Amino acid sequence: MPSGSGVREEEEGRQPRWLDVPSLKRMTDMPELGESYHDLGRRHPIAPVPRGAGDVLIHRALLHDLTGIEALLDWLAAGDVVIVELRRLMNRGTEFKQAVGRLQTFIETDIGGEMVQLGDSRLLLLPAAFRGVDGIDAEL
């Protein structure tokens, strides 16, 4: 090994040293060895999210067709913010207009919220407690 590698020659073939960490023994939901625990969506498809008073969730959604509108309306009625991708509906003109019209009626008329366009294919759906601004200058 070259001299500037940061590894001393006598340590080159040694195994890592294991440490006893007592706090880990108290943890109940430890992943099994070899388990892919970085895919939380697969491990907890409907994860329980504890909520306190005034907490708001930001949901991301991809709307495939009109059947998904009900979930968006439920989230908004609960006071949550939704970012929805509409790209798959954009080529189906009538269905796209129905989806946007239904969202707009519920958000602006029924709950007093706002719809904000994000780029070409996404909408930010805001319940009544939130307002969209044009830029950071408008916030000040």
C-alpha cells in the first residue's frame, strides 16, 4: 500500500471491532440483518403519523384518474397541504377539466383555500389556513 493511504500495514487484515452499546438493547423495532430498511414506503405503507394540535402534513400525490380525488379532498378537509402531479391526466382533456374543476370548487368555495400552479403539471392545494405568495419579496 502507498504510504499516504491512511491505513497502517499492521491493521490491514484485521476485522472491525464490535462495541457493546447498551442503549441499542432497549430499542424494540430493530431491522433484521440484511433487511432493506431504507424503503420505508414498503415497510410501512400506511404509516401511523402522530399529530399534535396545529400540526400539518404535506402530502405528495400522483393523480391517475378521477377516483383519486376523494383522498385529496379528505386531506384538504383535515387541514393538510397537498402537492399533486397531474401529468397523467393532462392528455385526457375532459377528465383533466373535471378533476381541476372539482378540486377548485371544493378548495375555493367549500373550504376557502387556494390552488397554486407549480410548473406545468403540478398543483399546490392549500387549505384555508394557508395562502400562496408570488415570491419571497411578497412574504416580507
